[in-house]
Amino acid sequence: MILAVDTSLGTAVALIDADGARRAEAGAVDPLGHAEVIGDLLVSALREAGDAQITHVVAGMGPGPFTGLRIGIAAARAFALGRGIPVIPVPSHLAAALTALETETAPFAIVTDARRREVAITVFDGLDDDGIPVTVADTVLVRAADADVHLGGIRRIDVATLSGADLARVGARALAAGRTLTGDEPLYMRHPDVTLPGAPKRVGT
């Protein structure tokens, strides 16, 4: 089985078997409560999936906000470390594109809320020979009000939740093809709001 974890939007956890069939899936739509729910979602999904051995963990790498995204990636890496199994990093928009391709025709743009009146956009056009969505324009961050102008007529699909099962399927297809879809660095859309303070100012005596 392959476990997938993503916190780029809400929180999504899923397990699929060797044939890509969903064994278990759990999620929460709250874009801010990842740390509070991810443990319970993992327990729920693992219980539903049964006793089959997990061989890989797929981590959704964003785009997403700094704090939320790193919670899911840390959970995926911690689980993999505890089991001694590999982590497969997958851009989160690939999962959304795979879901969309079940009912939509390409090309299209996956659009997700990046907060602060901005959206993250990635343009896709069908599947490649390995069954992985083809990215024709890399992810960019634009003002929400300018998104349609930026797309120039390309149909947009606004995504509010992510399928953990489809994230796992993208990872499984990349694994079968011997491909690496992204590196270990998450796709943060901006720097964190909280920064370390500088050195204290020296006060004269």
C-alpha cells in the first residue's frame, strides 16, 4: 500500500493498494487546523485500510502556505522514518489535475486559494504515457482579481479540497516509471509571516 498525506488546502490522508484502488481516505476541509486533525485522520485511515504493509509515503509538496504545508510534509516524513520506507514528493496540483481529468477535457488550469486575495495557478494538458498529468505552465502566484486575464481564455478549475487517493496514484505512477516529479523543497507561495527576531539592540549606560 501507499500512504498519501497533503495539507496544501485542507488536510487529506489516503491509502491505495498496488492496483491504485482506494483502501482508505479521510480528510478535513479546514485550511487552518492541520495540526489538530492530522493525527486522528491518519489513525482513522490506517484502521480502515487494515493490515496490509505500507511500502511508500507520498507527500504533497504544495503550492501552499508555509505553516500548513510543512505540517503535512513533516507528518509524512515522520511516518516514513518510523517505518523505514521512502517518501515520494509530489506537487499537490498534480493530484487535483488527475481528479479533474476524470470528467474534464484538457487543457485547463488548476486554481487554488493562496490567501491574501491571491491564487496559485498551474496549467495542465492531458496525461503523459505514464498516466501523470502534463504540466504546460508551471505554478505561479497571481492576484485573484487578475487570474482570468493571466489565463487568457484557458478554462479554470477552482479547487477547494484535494483527493488524497489521487495524490497517492500520481506518486505510484511516478514510482512505477522511475520518475522524480519534484525535489524535497516544498513549494511555498510566500515566506512565512513569522520571522525570527534580530539581535537585541544595545542599550547605552
